[in-house]
Amino acid sequence: MAQEAAPGAAGRAPGMKPLRDVGLAGYGAYIPRYRLPASEVARLWTGGTGPLPVKEKAVAGLDEDVITMSIEAARNALARAEIDPARIRAVWVGSESHPYAVKPTSTVVAEAIGATPHTQAADWEFACKAGTEALQAAIGFVGSGMAEFALSIGMDTAQGRPGDALEYTAGAGGAAFIVGPAEDSLCRIEMSYSYATDTPDFWRRADAKYPEHGERFTGEPAYFKHIQAAGETLMQSMGTQASDYRYAVFHQPNIKFPQRAAKALGFRPEQIEAGMLVSQIGNTYAGSALVGLTAILDEAQPGDRILLVSYGSGAGSDAFSLVAGEALPLRRQRATATLSYIQRRTEIDYATYARLRGKLQLH
Amino acid sequence: MASPIPEGIYIVGVGMTPVGEHWETSLRHLALEAIQTARAEAGGLRPQLLYVANMLAPALSGQSHLGTLVADFAGLRGAEAMTVEAAGASGGAALRQAYLALRSGEAETALVVGVEKVTDKGSSEVESALATAKDADYEAVHGLTDTAQAALWMRRYLHEHGAPADALAGFSLTAHRNAVTNPHAMYRRAIELEDYRKAGMVSEPLNLYDAAPLADGAAAVLLVRGDRLPPGLPHPPTRIAGSAMSTAALALHDQVDPLWMPAAAESAGRALQQAGLQPEDVQLFELHDRFSVHAALSLEAAGFAARGRGWELAHNGTIALQGRLPVTTFGGSKARGDAGGATGLYQVAEAVVQLQGRAGENQVPGARVALVQCLGGAGGTAATHLLVQELEAA
Amino acid sequence: METSRHWRLRQQRYALVGEVCPSCEQRIFPPRDLCPDCGEEARELYQFSGRGEVYSFTTVYQAPAGFEQEAPYPMAMVRLEEGPLVTAQLTDLGDRAVQIGMPVEMVTRKLRADGERGMLVYGYKFRPLLNGKS
């Protein structure tokens, strides 16, 4: 695959490291309990025929949205971090389904967890990369010494147009991460990298309810190109290869894409298994790779190296190389495991799903 | 024959409209109807003071300033008039204000009229209007309705006292039976225990027969000080021998013990004490029965039954018309109908009709002492009056 | 639109922040500045744990205006482990039957939207305990 020349190629690695080492002080996921089987979508729109890209997807309840889900994920992260929330100096939420078009999600979350008022608060967006870019920024915020701790969340209650391919997979869920000093963290962040181009593979106009996508254009020139470039460049900068990693997790719009991306970067199926949740919860968009990371952190042992590469349409990838720390096995028990959220499941039919997702015309 | 007590306060006239869906009759017309009936019983006596009991008119009729609206419409311009609101206890609270005013010596005559018009808006708006009597920030904001609150209360009552699921049925059965012979009642069909047991759930465990119907109505009571009673009254006036109000927490969850109504107990105790009487002297009790659990708790608060055993009085015939302590003698809120803030005055008017021997087929034989109590919210307000019949027909 | 009314209560609503009475140590929710027990001034903030048990419960079918689209919904009175009783909706029940005494925990959820264009009101609800903290 052709690649643009990395900047500063003469001797300077494009991978990014802050002046102070940082790590994850806490992490937490949230996944709602409702599940819409893909077979239900097929039943309505294809007479039950055709291959199913996932088994089922998570659907938010009537009283849930990105704000409520972020609050719970953040509380889980705080429980694992064991810090006073007043020490958090940034609350950043990335999503493509913020409850308000204008009025930040982040301030409600900050208020709910007790981080106000001495905090930076902002909402981020970049399709499915909205959470990892907030994580990238938090590394800089904390690594520069500006803040002791920063909270970054990727969370979505994604919508698919009825009958469209994306309706099978557009799911709800996400995760929160508290970035702090590397010492005493659950997981050290060794290095990160971001790769972005103007690639129109998927978008939603301002007044449109559902997004448009470029069908097969979303593959090679979009998802695969950016994940490959980001993953390869980060590993080159790190001087690592796939076999140096115990785990890898990629953005998961369906089952096949991350499997193929992993293989192209040299990873074996066992390495991506722990973080591959898409079949059970669907594509949680800004939460996708991040929820996968929480599932990995729920089982990783100290010293295990982890690669995370996200993808957001439009397009870009954020890549991170992490190493699990000594404190992880004990402190991860302080909050609900991601697997518990996945196993907490109430199956719904398409009618209930339509009601929950506001697809019924009530006025 | 006993003579009127000069400083006593007497009821010289009562008027009631039937409770129902009065599509043709407006708020002010309902009030007028009850007022005219009450005044006619006293030779057209013109009151100096007018108290209007109402809880929902601003929300459901876009109308506040009811004291003057009613005074104006009923030909009583110049009267001192105001609205009294205390949720479901508005009627009793208004009577209490009239009583206090006459006892002060500053006036001689007062008219108290309760009026409610709930059928001009749809049910979800009525529910949210009713919810304003709750704690707006900590109950109503969560979508709590009167019915849901009563259901929570009822479930806890049955659970804590180990009472059977149909424990409260007797209140509904008694009310409906008494309404059969009340031509003004909203529901005049008797029901049986089987009907209660098979009734559809409204908000479990509360079923269709545990909840009174809320509808339109007006009831009026005319008061005169004992030293100013007009001669030639067709019915010997009834004395208010005890009058008391009290408050408890507003929200049900804030009550020290949710299954005990301290305001009801205190106001009943004081009313009895003022009259120099004991609970066993009471011959009928017009209690608050908007929901069946209110009735059970009211009997316990007033001292007629031990804690958790109020429901037994409904099962063993004590509260039947022929029983030791008849309640809801004309059907109560459950079968005569509940007219919101006016209900407290329906209770008083019906008690007066009993004490004056005018109750026809619903007569409690020899009734001379009646206890009347209405409640606001979950017992947050209680207004209790003790009425005695000392004067006989000449 | 009742923006400021809801805004004033955000700490109580989002996070179950109440008060503790410095005189008699009673935990107070919602905060009321005067202790309902001993009558003394009580303005010291107190963070409730969110854990409690169901004191009573029912289902609302006939909803008030603004809640019609959520009906039917479960309601409960919950006895917080620190003592006070609160009224709130239950949520996330799945197929679970509710019982008096059932342990529950507080979650922050969307209580309602203030009409089509008004603000979103968030506040406490309670759900059965999630199994398995890892």
C-alpha cells in the first residue's frame, strides 16, 4: 500500500511522546442492557435472508443517552483510579450522538462526577475517532504538566437508517479513561501517533437524522488505509512488531474489517480476541476500540503490551502503544467488568427498538 | 330543648350539586348552584364572609382570584372573599378559616363553598395539575401521580401489616352500598367482594375500586354565630363543636413513619378535646377516602383502630351504615364522587344532613355526633371538624 | 421552560448530594438547610452512596403531562442505606420482578425532556445491583 512520507523522516520518529511519562490511572466501560439481534433487522428488511455482519447490538434505553452513559463509565474509571474527582482538570467527551447539538455533554458529566468548577470541559467529534482523539489530547495535557489528571470518554448511541446496512451494527456504548502520571498507573502509555486525511467515506449533514456512507469506498481508501498507516508508523517509531504485543484492538465497524486489518499488520487472531466485542454489542462508534481496550485491561497481566488503533471516518486514526502495570490486577476489581455489562442482556424486538430509538413518529 | 350557645358556631344551611362530568356547567355555575341551595335553607341569608375552597382552577380553568369571581357571580359583591387551598383538604381548611373568623367576633355570618371543575382538560393535564400538590422538586419531577403515590402507600401498608390483598375492599363495598340510595351519587351500583378481587389493576396493587373518581362538583355550607341565629329556620342548626388543622411532611417519603398520619391524629385529637368528647362518642365519621388506603389510615389516626388494623373495621361490618361507626354514609369520595377541593365540604354537608335527621334511607339512627376529616396529599394536611346536634326541631 | 429551577438542583439530582446535620448527625436528603429531626441548621453537604433497598413500588400507566411517552414506568420509594427515604423511578429492570427489600443502586438517567425544544433534565433513578464487579 502506498504511503505518504512521514514528516521529519530524516532521523525523527513521527511517534509522539510527552515530556513526562503518562499512563491510565483508571478506566471504565458502559454498555446498556438491551440487545437487538441482527436477525431481527433482517426479518424486517430482507425477509430474513442474507449474511449477518454481527450477532446483535446494544441499544440504549429510553432514559439513556451519551450523557448518562458517560457518567457511569466515568464513575467506573474514578473507582479504579481511587482519586478525588477534584484533581481531574479536563473532562472531554467524544461522540457523534451528543444529546444536544449545542450545549456540551462534558459539563454535565463533570458536574455529576464532582470535577467542576476547576476543569477544562469540551465535547469532541470525529465520527468513530471522537474518543481516542480526546485520549490523545489528554496525553498532551497531562504529559506537559498542565494537569495532573484528565478524563477522556468515547461514547455513542449511534443511529442507522431503517433498512440500511448500518442498522445491523450501529450500537450504543463506550468507555472512559483517566490519564495521569505513569507512576502508580494501571497501564503506561509508551507512545502514540495520529494520521489524518480528507477522505469523505461517511458523513451526516447538519440537519440530517441519519448518516450517509460511501459503501465500498469505506473499505480500502478509508478504514484500511488509515489503520494500516497509523499502526505501521507507530510500530516503526516504537521499534516494535506485532509479535511484541500481547493484545491488539482496532476500531470494529463489523467482524471482518478488524480481522483483516489485524492480519495485514501481522497480528494473529488470538491477539485480537479479547478486545473484539462487535459481534455482541455492535459498532459503538466513538466507543468501539475503547470498549475493546477496557475488556483487555480487565484481563491483562503486568508487562503485557497492547496496541490500539482507532478509525474515524472523514478520516483519521489514532494509535497508542500501552503496557499494563503492576497496579492493574488489584485496582481493576474496583468497578464493573466489561464482560459483566456484555452479559447483562435483555433481548428486544424491532418494534421495541424502534420505540427506544425514537423512530416512531409521535407528533 | 337546648338553647344555642352564643359563642358557638352553627351551620344553618347546606347545598350540594351531584358530583359528575358536568359538560354543560362551568366552574362559576357549579358554585352558584350550591350557594343558592345553602342560602335558601336559611331564608336567603346573605353572608358577610365568603371562603372558596378549590385546588385546581388555575391549572385547569385558567382561573384564579376565585373569591371575587364567586362573590361577583353569586350576587355577593362586597363580601370579604378569598380562596383557600390546601390540596385535598381545601374544603375543611376553608371551613376552619370561616370558623376562626366568626369565633373572633369580627363577623357574624360566613359562607364556605368548595368547587372543582376537572373535566375541561385531558387526563394527562389533570394528572400533572394534581401533581402540584406533591413535592414538585422531589416527587412530581419523577413522574409521580396521586394514584402511584397511593399505590406505593397501599403496598407498604399491606406488606408491613401482613394484611391480605383484598384487605381494603370493605371501604369500597361500604361506599358503593350506601350510594345506592343516594340520588346525587356518581355511582349507584353496589359491588361485591368478587368484583373487587377481579378488578383491573390501575397501578398495582391499587385496583379500580381502590380509587375514587375525580369529577366536577360544588358544595356549600352557611355558618352563623350562635348569638345571631335567624328565627324560623326549617332545620335546627348544627354546631361545630370542634375544629382543628395540622400539618405533617409534604412528601410521603419525608414522613417520619410513612404509615402513620400525625396531622390527622393531632387534628382529630384536638377537635374531640375541644368538644369534650372521646372517640367512642362519635356516631359517624365522614373520612377521607380518595383512595382506600387513606380510609384505613384515617381510622387508625383518629384512634378508632390500632395501627395496622383499620382495614379490619371494613371487613367486620363496623363501618357499615348499621354498624358501630358508619363511614362514607352517602357513598364518600368512592361512590358519591370526589370533587377535589370541594370534597371536604361535601363531607360536612352530608354530616349535617345526617345530624338533622334528613338522611332518608341513608339515615344513621339517632346520630348526634359526627366527625369529619379531609386530608391534603399523603396526610400532609389534615382538617378535622366535630359536629354536634344539640338543637331539636321546635 | 424551567431552566433555573432544574439547574439549582443539579447536585442533588445528578449525584444524590444531600446534607448532614452537624448537631445530630442525621443524613438528610433532599437537603433542606434545617434538620427535620432536631430543627438545627444543617448546611454541610453530604455525598450519599447511592445504595439502598426498595421500600415500596408500583407502575405508572396513567402518566402526567410530559411523561406520556415513557409510560408505563416503574416507580418506587427507596430507603437509602444512610437512612432517608426517596421517591424515584426504577430502571433497567429487564425481566426482573421487583420486591420490597430488593437492593438497588442509584444511576443518573434522563428524567425527561422539557418539551421538544427545552432542556434535558437528568436525575437519579435506581436499578437492581449490577452483578460482578470484576
